[in-house]
Amino acid sequence: MKKFSLFGALLLSACVTINIYFPAAAAEKAADEIIKDIQNVAPAKPEPKSSLDADHAELYRWIDMAIGTFIANAEAAEADLSIDSAEIRQLRASMEKRFAALQPNYAAGYIGIKSDGFLTVREGANVPLKERNQVTKLVAAENKDRQTLYQAIANANGHPEWLAQIKSTFAARWISNAQAGWWVQSSNGSWKQK
């Protein structure tokens, strides 16, 4: 009987695995931060805090501490996704600098954001001939940096296997953060102007 119990315990211990889940909400937040930085979009201003007089503020702090002492905090810590490494900072700076040249092409409808989050030259025939080569190079450089950025984020978080999920998250956020007048592709392949 002891052999069976020992065998059972070994079998059960061999089945224990630790799952590391992709932090989707943190990835969306990180993607929005990066995209807004690249596009030089000012962050939303924080709501003004209500003013409590010092006596009430101190009373609320004491009540909060007392409650915290007796009631365990049931809220799990929010997952975080690191977006700060030398490579990520360099890519962000490169993309931010390039955005000034891309912006008029977005506005003119020459380029659009595909459903996978990468750029494409949509209206190549409408791009003035002398600018076509430059627009194509800008799109290629941007797409290369986007792919490298996604891998750099996965690597910075110690999970290179997250690449596809990071790429998918960014794809949705690029489209969501597209400015009015830009062209975006839906998942069925059709184009629409935001």
C-alpha cells in the first residue's frame, strides 16, 4: 500500500505545472502608451481632486488603515508589461521621428493601417510619382520597426513566446488609435475611413 501511495504522490507532483498567462490588459495599456507617444498625442489630463480639509483627510486615512488591518485585500495586483529597454526606447524614438513624414500620407489616404496593424501603400497610383519611392521606403521602415518592437517587448518581459499576442494586441490598438480621416482595414479586408 505504501508503494502505491508513494507512486501516486510522485505521479501527482509530476502533473503540477505553472501557467504564465499573457497580461492582455497590461499589453493594451502599454500599446496605447507607445502609440500615443509615437503620434505625439497629449495624454488625458487627470481629473481635479476634490479638496478635503486636513481633519477629514486624516480621519479617512485612519479609517482606511483600520479597515486594511482587519480585512485582507482581495484585489489582485495588476499585471504589468515592461516596455522599457534600450532597444525599445531606440525603436520608439525612430518611429516617433518617422511619424512626421508618415502623417501627411495617412491624411492623404496614400497609406492605411491593415488589420494586422502593419502599414500598406493603399493608393500607390495616386501618390505623386516623385514621392512614391519615399512613401514605400517609409512604410517598409515603419513595418520593420513595428515587428522588431513587438519582439523586443516580448523579450524584455522574458517571454519571447508572447510575440503573436503582443502583435495582435498592437494591431487592434493601432486601428483604435488611428486619427480621424485615416484609412483602416477591417478583419474582413474592407477599408474604411475613420
